[in-house]
Amino acid sequence: MISKKTRRGLVKADRRFAYLVEICGDIDVPLREAHFESLISSIIGQQLSGKVATVIWQRLVTFLKKRVTPKNVMAADTEALRGLGISYKKVEYIKNIAGAVLDKSLDLDNLAKYSDEEIIEQLTRIKGVGRWTAEMFLIFSLGREDVYSLGDGGLTRAVRNLYGMEKEPTKAQLAEISSRWSPYRTAASLYLWRSLDRDIAACIESGKIK
């Protein structure tokens, strides 16, 4: 749950969020405490719609009899996983993660003691885990409060809408804009994602946000 203090801090940092905070209210994002499952789910969901990603994830859960563990993923037949709708590349990537956990080169249980950048560095050593996946892990698994993903297409569209930009902002522009929201960049991200809701986006387009 985004706290009142965080909401006030975000609005103070950027008044454009005042309307979003007002109409969206509280945003509750339950943390994914099963860290291995969270990473595997993120890989599966890359470049897929939420609905398709959910269907494929549920197939995997059923296939592994609700035990999505490193050992079970490593033991799973590649063709069987491909048959669930997981591409060969993604099969390779999820097995890379499973292997890293099993050989202890990745210690998911102790990641929380590291800084955001240290966690990103550890995760992105694994082939298939990019910075975006690591940033989503920081937000939705570890609950880090100051994360904004420059590579997230949805956030880029939302910033463009919020600021009424004619063109999609560059990463340099996004870095400059999002720096204003620190240390509340995770809250900003959550409100920006929510702003892509059709009804809210229509309100933004109508000029209610100045």
C-alpha cells in the first residue's frame, strides 16, 4: 500500500501527480514473496500481454504440480515446456535462473540485504535476466521504494501522456524527469501504470492535468 506520506511527497515533487493520486487513491501491490517464482514469471511475461502471460504461467504451475522450484524447472523437459507456450529462448532463460540458484551463484534469500544497483548487477549476470526484469523484481518482490524503469514501454507512454509531449521522451529525458520524483519513484511508477487505464487516460487527454 502506498502510504499517505509517500503520496504527499510525490505530489509535492511533481504537482502533475495530484490528479492521479486523487482519482486512483490507494494502490495496493501485494509483494511476490516467492522470489524464484517471481523471476520465472517475469521472464515468461516478457513481450506478452498480461492475459497471455497469466495463461502460460498457470500452465507451468499445473505442469509442475504447483511446485515451481529450481530443481523441478531444471528437470523439466525442454520440449514439454515449449508445449506450454514458452519459447525456446525463455526456456533457456528460466533454466539459467534455476541453475544459478541450484549452484548457489544466485542467493535469492539474501538479496534483500544489498542495494538496488547491487541486486540488479547480480541478477543481470544471468543470461536472460535484463535490467527491466531486475527492476520489476525490486518493485514487486522486494518492495523497494525508489525504482523507475527507463526501459519500460508503458511508463514511457504514461510520461508522454502526463506531460502532453508530442513525441515519445528519450531515455535521457525520462532520467531527468523521473529524478524529480526520488525517493518516491516506485509510487510514481505505480500511478503512471494505472494512468494507462482507458478512462484515466481519457481524463488526462481532456486537459484535466496541468
